[in-house]
Amino acid sequence: MLKKVKVQELVNHMPDMFSIDDLVEKVILLQKIEQAKEQVKNGEVYTEEEMDQEINSWLQS
């Protein structure tokens, strides 16, 4: 979940005129970044070695 203050900061850094599509796009990106930070904090990430193994298994299939 996003905090209101993060969205307010986002809006404050946007130009005076913007489309709702631009705003929604940026809010979605912000939410994905915040979610990724939380996943990193919780150790819910793959190491580079694990990703190499995963990619190699895809290529062998």
C-alpha cells in the first residue's frame, strides 16, 4: 500500500498540466517500487546465481 504523502510528493513533482493517464502510470510505478523495496526487506528476492540457474533451466526446456 502507498502512503498518501508519497502520492502527494509525486503529484507535487509533476508539471502543472498532466493527464490522468500520466498520473495513474506514475502511481502504479511508485507502488511497484514500494512493493519491491518491501520484498527486498523481507528477503523475498533471488540472488544472481539463483536467477542464472532459473534462466538456464528455461533455455534447456
